[in-house]
Amino acid sequence: MSADAPRPAALDDLLARLTSLHPKRIDLTLERMWRILDALDHPEKKLPPVIHVAGTNGKGSTVAFMRAILEAAGLRVHVYTSPHLVRFNERFRLGKVGGGVLATDEQLRVALDRCERANAGAPITVFEIETAAAFCLFADHPADVLLLEVGLGGRLDATNVIETPLASVIAPIGIDHTEFLGESLAQIASEKAGIIKKQVPVICAEQLPDAMAVIEVAARRLHAPLHAATEGWHVNIEHGRLVYQDERGLLDLAAPRLFGRHQFDNAGLAIAALRAIDTLDLEPAAFEQGIARAEWPARMQPLTSGRLLAMAPKDAELWLDGGHNPDGGRIVAAALGDLEERAPRPLVIVAGMMGNKDAAGFLANFAGLTRHIIAVPIPGHDNAMPPEKLADAARALDMRVEIADSVEAALRRIAALAYEVPPRILVTGSLYLAGHVLADNGTPPA
């Protein structure tokens, strides 16, 4: 920036101003993206090679596994994910040798200011202008790979402007965001499959039949080689280790650090994606190290320190997960079932959800594991579900339910109860709630 150039506005003020450019929080179309990218001289054409990732559940964990594997191989990896948990900067990771770093406030201010000037006051959603800023950042900083996570859907998502990615990766698809993507699984899968590009390999997690049928049709139409779980590749747990196999051979790897059977599947998807890309030639050691090192906050994350843990009963376990749809709840419930089998404890669920979510479908997964739900609000979100409505959904499932003003209040209430065995407490229902918990606990993502 030259000495005469005006300094960009403070990041928070700039984001607030950008948010006001389009009254709708979500408005799926690519017209505004093409317009601003044209005004910016097409930074999307100057990016490192892209791996594009869509799906309903597990796409963030899959990105985390791919990043850890690629970094273990010594590569520089840019990463774009959403939403953030505590800091806006979490969405933008700049690749460096030895591991990436989050973009700084100054880097983000400069990139967003550049996009605001190029946009010239025209209507644009905040996610679209954030994505344009990400492309500017990533184009200006050399790297070997860009891991690009879809924000919502795929076909009309702001990230879907990359003409020829290295690969299109599709994590498990379920029912979510029906107001934008369609009511049926096939409709939602059609939107997700919109990231498939002509002759670009598609690596797909195991899907329900309706979703898989849509993906197969899209891949065939675009002559995109399809690498599907249980057909082109397999992942299993053997003696606590991850065993992956495809036509190129077998990998016997350490278990993921991320907890839950579903993380073996997400790790398998990450491995399959990287092995399907001909230009990547990764040694087995990179897979071994990456799978064991990968971290992804608020996905069955144990909170082993912090001020919130201190409020819980002595020796209680405190877990955090951002699951927020029925399939996400099923995955978390399965992980809790595994924990219960290993070390039985009474389970208490502290839940807060956004207003457009299926509370009954989410909570039903836990009905066989606990009868004690504490419903809490999500601070700072006007469109969050009122705890009373969440409590009604729990009561309809014959679950014992209370309402608390906050997660802190819920933990104090649990601490006042008499347990013969210290309880297992799970805070869940929303990534926004998870972010609030991490900030309040003093353990934000790095």
C-alpha cells in the first residue's frame, strides 16, 4: 500500500458495512460473484490448485485431515472454511512451509477494502464478498494447494467459480437448509453435485441411495471419474487402527485424534481424495502423520481445561460438538454410545439451536442415551431458537428438560445435583453456540 493510499477501515466496521450491502443473509446465485471477480481482474484464475469440498456433515473434518496430510508432506496449504467459531480470521488460513497461519486483521482489512472498492456499492451478500476477498488473499500468497470448502449447497455457492479444480470432494449428504436447497434428499444432492466439473475426479463418501444416484448421474454426464466409498475405496477399523484400501494398495494407519467412528470415515474420504489426484505423490508417512495430527475444534471436542470446566461437577467430562441437524445428531449419538460402552457415566445434554433447525429430529438421536436436556439460548443471535421451543421438542420425546439462561447457568445447575458417578456433559446443537463456549472457556481455535 502506498503512503498516499487511504488506510482500510477497522475490520469490524468494514464487515458491518459490507453486511448492509445486501439485506438477505443468504441469496444463492453466481451473478454477483462473476461481477465482482471481473472487477477484481479474476483472482480466482490465479489461485493455487484447488480441491473443492461440499457435503452436509463432515466436510470441515475432511478438510482438516487433508490439510494435516498435505502439511505433513511439506506442502503449503491455503484453507477457506466457514463459519468461524470465535474469530472471523479462522475462515482464512494462509499456507506456509511447516504449517499455515490464520490471516491477520490487517491482511483481511486490505483484501476486504479492495473488494469493497471493486464492488462500488452494488448489492452483494457478505459471504460473496468474503469469498472474493479470500481469492484475492490466496492469489497474492504462493501455495501448493487450496482447500476450498463450500459455504452452502454447491451449484450456486459463491465458491463454485473454479473451472478446473484438482478434485471435487463430496462428504455425506443429509437433510439441512431445506429452505434453500430443496425438501428432498435428491434435490439437496443435486445442489451439492453442482461442484462436479468436466473430467475432474469426484471423490464421494458413502451416501444414501437417493443421493448417490444423483451424484452418479452428474459424474457420468460430465465424464468425471467417480471414486465412491465402498466401491472404489474402503476404510475400516481394525484393532483400533485405520485401515484404508483402494486399487493402489493398503494403508495401515494410526487412529485419528478426532474422536468418533465417523472420523475414520472422514479421514478415509480425505485419503481417497488425495490419492485420486495424479499430480500429488504422497508418501505413506504423510498419511500416517496427518491422520494422527489433524485437529478440528467443536467436533466431539473434549474440554480438558478452562473456566467452564471448573463450573462442572468435580471430575465430570465436558464435551463440545457443533452438530445441528438430524444426521449430525445421529453421528454424535453414536460417538457418545461408544463412550458409554467404554466408561459408563450419566449423560446430560446442554443444547441450543438456531430457529430454522429440526430440533425434534436432532434431539431424537439422544433419547436412548439421556433423559436430561437443558435448553439454553445462543447469545447474540436474534434468529436462534427460543429455549422454550427447544424444550417443547424435548418434552415431546419424553425427555426430562430444564431451561437455563446460559451454558454457565446450566453447568452450575448440573453441579448442584448429586451424582454417584461424575456426569458426562455434552454442549451441542449449533456451531454458533460452540464458538461462544470456546470463547467463554478461554480456549479459542488457533
